[in-house]
Amino acid sequence: MLNEAEFVLIAREVKARTGAVISREMSGAAAVRLQPLARREGFSSVPELIAAARIRPDGALFNAIADNLAQSETRFFRDKQNFEKLRTDILPAAMQKRGHERVRVWSAACATGQEPYSIAMIVDDMRNDGLNPAIEIIATDLSERLLDKARSGLYTQFEVQRGLPIRKLIAHFEKAGDLWRIGDRLRASVKFERHNLLHHPGQLGQFDVIVLAHVLTSFDMATRASVLQRAAEVLAPDGVILIGAGETLPEDCEGLTLDSGAVRKADAARRAA
Amino acid sequence: MRRCLVVDDSRVIRKVARRILEDMRFEIEEAGDGLEALQACRRQMPEAILLDWTMPVMSGIDFLKQLRQEPGGDKPTVVFCTTENDVERIAEALKAGADEYMMKPFDGDILHSKFAEAGLI
């Protein structure tokens, strides 16, 4: 458990770097998650790590602390209905609109990669259905540590059993010792990049689909709205932002509407209706 | 309440699975090998079967092949639950009529996820 001063300091530095809000109830869990980092950095305890971070001028230790506290909870095909919608409705409609151009999908805050690889499997299903989907998948996260794992395409037996149907496991993965490695073709179909959702995503280009699921809840209300607004600014006019099951639009999200987990620009929703 | 037959020669595994599945509102029957499981199915076909592979008397895969030929044996949803984790073994189980496949060790989250995949919850 962190003491009050340590908690306040960590919460402030993490929020400044990632926008994530650390509540007091998470203080104990945060201390546990920082123990491996403290050991790696040569400190005998988390309080020693925090004390060193406080006096280190380049902020590198606070960056590492924020990275290690980054949200990493994910699973394959989390929110199954989102993937059903993608396969049967959203991606085919986007392909029709795009014609010969590629449809662009952004998996924002992808953590260890299960979400973008699930999208890649959906695209593969569409190919097997006789469609010829030209779809580019960009996946981003703030944490290089999580992105490294995502790029490796290596998952534990526990990870491949959460949400991944067995037929998809044997179709797309191979054993690699005690781990499972996603096939080269699927791995190559996802481009991973570092991006902080507190910054404007303009350099990533424009997207037809943005998956922004189970990340907004880690921010305070004002940050949720600004992250969503920035995402909407790189959304194609008829594009869709998918949020997580049970998540709602934050207040002050002008110009956006939510219907069954799909966020659209209000003028596009009116045109569709 | 739907019934699930838990087939495993380990009493500990059966107990753990029973606890999780009862929380998922299944009524549980247990069998210690494939032959006991077959006899239980002939008495009353369950909606779901959680099935180990390696067991004395009759293995899980032999039980499954036999089950699928029994009257009404196409009905139960079968989820393998085994330490066998080679792709070839998994493919063999699916070919024999398994609906899902779970590799040990497992926890409640994985069991829940696999039963959801199999359409049982």
C-alpha cells in the first residue's frame, strides 16, 4: 500500500502522462504492480522507487511508472456483439462506400493486441466468405511494453482461452513452446504504433472505424469527452466509433450520437435515419 | 435447471468444476471415466458434458465417439477439458464431435468463456 503522499504524487504524475485516473481504492493494486519495476530498476521497495522518481529530473522513472500502471486488461473478442456488427454490418457497409479504396480501422488503446488481432480474424472470416476485403488495421497504445507483446503475437495458454473460440485458435495460431503464436499473415495485417490518447491522432490519418472500447472509463469526465472528440475528428463522415458494452457517451459530446454501442456523427446518423 | 455431466478421473477436478458450474446454475452429475459417463448418458442425456481426455477404462475421445452414435447422443454440447494441448489432438477432438476445447489448468473465467463460446450460457 502507498502512503497518502506517495499516492497523491503517483496519481498526479500518471494522470498528467496518460490521463488515467487512479482512485484510492486502486492504491494497493498499484503498489503491487510497481514491485517488478522497482526490482528491475535496482530499488528494494516501491517507496524507494517513488522517492527516486521524485528527484530524477528527466521524468524517466515516472514515465516507467505510468507505463507499468497502464491498463492492460483485454481479451480476444471482448464484446462479441461489436465483432458481429463489424463483420455483418459495419465493415461491409464501409467497403461499399470506399469502393476500391482501403477501409481503415483504428484499434485505440489496444494493450497487448487481442482486440486488433480479433478484428484481423474477422477480416479473414470475410475473406473466407468470398468477399475481398481491403482493410488496413492500425493499433495503438501508450505503452511500448504492451506494444512489444502485441507485436510479438505470443500469448499464454490462459490468454488464448479467454474469448477465443477453439476453431479460431487452431486456424490462426501455432504452438511456440508453452506459448501460442499468432500466424505470420495475421500478425503482418496489423500495424502497431505508439500513440497517447491525450494527443491529437491526426498523424494516423482518417478512419472508417475506430474501436475505443473499455478505455474511456479510465479517464475523468472531461478527458473522456476530449478523447472522444479528438477521435471523432479523424473519423470519416459516415464512420463509426465502437465503445465497450455498457459504456455510455460522456456529457459534453456535442455532435455525436450513440446507438447500441456504435457512436456516429449526429449529421451522419440523421442522414442514415 | 440444465444438467452438466462432469467426466474426469480426478476427484479434485470434478469438485472444482462442480463448484464453478453450480455457480453458473447447472445441475451437476459426475462420472470418473468414459464408461461411467456413457451409462449416465443412457439414463438421461445431459445438456452439457465437460470431458477429460485421459481416463482409465474408457478415454474421453472413445466416449465421445461412442456418445455421438447413441440415440440422442448428438444433443449434448461437449467441452473437452484436458492437459492435451497439441493442435493435432484438438483437431482430433473436434472431428470426433467436441463443440469446444479447454486446456488445463483452467479457472472460472476460462470455463465461463468456453461455455459461452459453446452457446451454453
